[in-house]
Amino acid sequence: MYWMSAKIPSDQFLLYAFDGAADLASAVPELLARAGCAELSVRVDDTDRWSYPRWAHREVDDAAVVMHDGGGWAQCLDAVGALAGDQLDPRNRTWRLHVFAGVTEMPGAPRSGTVVVLQISHVLGDGIRSSALAARLFGRDDPVPAVAPRRWGVPALPLLALRASAAHRQLVRDTEAGVVAGPSSSWPARRTNARPAEPIGLRTIVCQRAQLPGPTVTVGVLAAVAEALAGELGEGELGAEVPMAKPGVRHANNHFGNVSVGLHAQLPFAQRAVRIAADLAERRQRSEHPAMAAADAAFAATPAPLLRWGIAQFDADARSSTVAGNTVVSSVNRGAADLRFGGCPVVLTAGYPALSPMMGLTHGVHGIGDTVAISVHAAASAVPDLDGYVQRLAAALG
């Protein structure tokens, strides 16, 4: 994640909205004190060119919190979108907090509220771990998902490679026998896969969990995205990339993989949701095959100079006629609505998955308590009329 961030910026922006005017004089020192935990008091040390980056201790200082003018909710989202232009250097700082005081017209808050955005390097965690770190800052004492060290290192690579090869051959046999679902499909690249061109916009739809259609929140939103995206792009097959937590023991701060699912936009909503749920189940089943864990173990034993060289060859400007998805839908449940900042309760949380050279439209689905925020992050090159797209998405969500 750290080496790839030089090719494709990947900072995450976790938004938390609190009802009321936070007492900043007490809230900021309290938050900085909570940030002194081992999981957040770190930076990346990449000075040894012959080894992997290491974690080094970094004291938390006042510069970790940046104050911004509030304004209206729409203006706040514009400001959050602009933050992506100032990516963190994890060698110096792996996270930063942005505080927007006096935000008006905030969903779920009858009075003006306080918006706090955690900008966090992806190297520090995936969506689940980053959400746990944010919750730690805002008062939750639950443990942050632990990362277990691997038993094997570089000297074991030949053995691990042989195991991975044997496991892969078994995966092929299981796939041919119909025991395991086949590999993910790919889809023709569409306008949403063009290189993102400004302006970039953020929008968020806020609703109650019980209002959402579908057997699960994630499936219901995917089915609604299918409808909105088909209205945007017209006829043709469509697919979505969905980050999915890996099974088993967490051996890395980022313990997930992206899977591809069909959106089946041609089907009625109820049938579409059933097909999407089946696609997700197939992807989960395949990810649980022993071959996947064996491949991860072998990859983790790759000598650092070889992997460093390989990532350096990655061409972010390369284009492809087929893609793993025409959009991204990232879904994370951030738990109970028990977070507070400066005496103010949380009313919603949102996130805006990063755009990339082959992805100009992403969606975030984030729940806290009974409130779910469905967010859209789009480049004008992908979605020329962003408000029109969001209206279609809201209508599809019911």
C-alpha cells in the first residue's frame, strides 16, 4: 500500500458529523490524548532499500488537527473533496484530523453541527481497521483489529511457492467440478472508467437503515446503483468492484481484496438484488478456498527489493478496454452511534472511496447506529450531471 501510493494516491477520508457546536477547547486535547495509543503513534520508516518499510514511533503533536471554516453542508463537502489534493506522506504523518465547526444544513442535525474528517493513509488500515481507529479517537474503547505476524519469511519462499502452486491446481480442479465459483468476470470500460477530469464532486444521501430495500444494506445499495448507473450510461453490461474482507487471521493492516460483481441492471429490482446477493456469495466462497491464503503467504515472502522494483514498473497511465468494474461500492458498518466529540453526539458517518486513473465514479456506504449514508464521489468526466445522477440514485433507493 505504501509503495503503490506513490503511483495512485490512496488516502482515506472518514467523515463524522456531530450534532451541535463542539467544545473545541476540551475536545481537541482529549482527542490528541486518545491518539497517543500505539496504533496511531506511528510513521513509516523506508530508509533501508533492501528491506520492507517498518513502523517507527512518532509523537502525536498539535499539528495533527487542522481547523477549517464551517459554512453550509454542501460547502463542507466541497472542502472535503479538495483535501484529496494534499496527500499525507506516511514517512512523516500517517493521519490528520480536519475539524469544520458551525456547519449548517447538516442532515440529521436540526441545528448547526461539527464535522470532523479523519484523513488516514491506507497503509495504516483498510476500511474496517481505519473505522476502528477513528472510533478510538471519538471515545470508543473497543480494541482495534490486531495484526498477527506471519510465521514464515523470505527464506521460506520456495516452500510457500510450491504450496501455493499445489493449492492453485486444486482450485482449478474444484472450479472445473463446480465445487467453487469461477473467477470474477470483467466488463467493457465505459465513460466512468475514463481518467478522472475535474471538477470533482461529493454528494451524500442520508437515510434510515429500515428504509433501504434489499436483503442487506450492501445488496440494496448495489441494486440501486445499478439502476442509477444504467440511467447514466445507457444499455450494456455493467459491473461493480466491491472491497471484501478476507477470511481468516488478519496478517496485514489491509486485510481485504476487491471482488467484481454483475449489476444486472436489465432485471427488475427484486430479481436484481437476488442475483447480486448470489454473485457476492460466490465471490466470498471463492475467497475462502485454501488457494487464496496460500497465494497470500507466498506473496508475503517475496524479497523486498523484487517487489519494490515490480511496483516501480507499474504504469498508471496504461489503459484497458475491459475493467473489474464500472464503479466501486465500498460498504462498512461503523457500529453503534456511541461516538462523541466535544460533548456532541454523532449523527452520521460517511466515506468517499478514492478515484483512480481507471475509475471516475465511486460510492461509499457507511452506517452508524440506524443511520446509513450513501455517498457519491465523481469526476465530471464520468458523471457530467452529478446532481441528476444522485437524484436517480435516491429514487432507486426509495
